[in-house]
Amino acid sequence: MKDVAPKPANYTFPPADGPSPADMDPRRIETLRAIMAALRNPNGGCPWDLEQNFSTIAPYTIEEAYEVADAIARGSKAELCDELGDLLLQPVYLSQLAAEEGSFTFDDVIEAVCTKMVRRHPHVFGDDKARSAKLALGFWEEAKAKERKSDQPKGVLDGVPLALPGLTRALKLQSKAAKVGFDWPSVDNVYDKISEEIAEFKAAPHDKKAEEFGDILFAMANVARHLGIDPEAALRGTNAKFERRFVHVEQELAKRGKHPKDSNLQEMDTLWDDAKAKERA
């Protein structure tokens, strides 16, 4: 690989007399930062990127995280490598926006997380006393608690991000409440609660159905928490199973010269049961 000029650690836009990002080493984070800065450069940058802001990029950040999880769930390391690159672009992108307005830089982001990781792992980076004092989880929770302390009193449920997926956020809210004793003593109590919520859902008028449906999902998340199940992962698994079985129905109908719209529920249900039987076998 040809030699390339080093890139300054902090910059907003590539200097006019500097190397083109296209000529920089593609295996270095500085190159990705230079590409991002070039895209955001008012003088010759990308029109679409120049229109973006924190709010418009946030949904992409969430989407890329899901695509990473999807690649992991499907066991595709090649796709995981690609999706991790897309996810890495997100903090670079958001840091570029922050640098332009003078809030912080990508280097500040790296410094913050490195400092935090060292601070939260005294059992790894501390002295001998710290290494032998407590289990790692205890250190982590204690460090997080200290970081949250401020002059303003904090509520039990503070700190659960609003942007989390609904089931995941429900799980975290319930876990925080459980730590102060607000929890069902047994999962059997939650089963009873689910039955109660389903009955309320059935009896609710149409304009209250959505609210009661949410209550059912919240109770189901509570069951998942008690049993140590990740509800988002469980639902992703069910989605994949549904997709897999429906594809089987489509393929079998195609062998008969049919499309699902040309079939009927009875025929498709029989093929669905066939897919289930094959999976169990």
C-alpha cells in the first residue's frame, strides 16, 4: 500500500491542500473521519449529507444496531463485518455534526468511553486490593451508581432511554422497580396478571383497545424478565420462524402452479402444518 500523509487528530473539513480521503489508508479510522468530513463539506460535499442533523441520523443509528443483531442471529460473519462498519459510521457521523457546532469531537467520544471503561473496571486496572475486593458486576453497578449521583435527586426509573424498543424498555423499567422491591413475588402472579389483562382487553371498547393491548405486552415482558428471556430476541425468533414457514407454503404452492392469492386458507394451513412437521423432524 502506498504511503499516505497523516491526518490531524481533530478536524472539521479536510484541508484544501491535504490528501483526498480516497487516497488514504482504508484500514484506519482517520480515513473514515476524513470521508465523513468531506461529505459534510459545504464546498463540494454530498447534498444529502449536508441536509442531515442529529434528529434525522438517529433513526439510522438504531436501524444499523438492529442489522448488526440480525447478522449475529443469522450467523453470517461476512454480513456482520459489513454491518459493523455501517454501525461504526454512526458515531463518526454524529461526532462530525457535533464538531461542526463546537459541542465535542470524535476524540472526545473516544476519551470518554476509555475513561469510563477504566473507571468501571478497577478489578482489572486497579491495585491488588481493588482486584480482589468484589466481583466484576458489583464494581460495574457501583461505578454506574456513582456516575449518576448529582445535586438533583433521581427517580428510580431515571436513566432508561426513551428510544429503546418497547419490550426492551419495559424490561428495564421493571428491573429497576424490582430492585427497590416493587415486583411480583412469583412468575405465577404474572401469569394471573396476563389473564386479567386479556380479559380487560376483550371487554374494552374500541378506543381503549390499544391501551389494554399495551398492558398485555407489558405483562408478557414481565414474564420474560422473571424467566430470564430476552423478549426482543424471542420475538425476532418467532418472526423468522413465521417467515421460514410461509416461504415453505409459497414454494409448495409454486410447485402446484399456484400463488398464495390463488389458494385458500385450508390449503395454506395444511402446507403450514407440513412445514412445522418438517422442522420438528
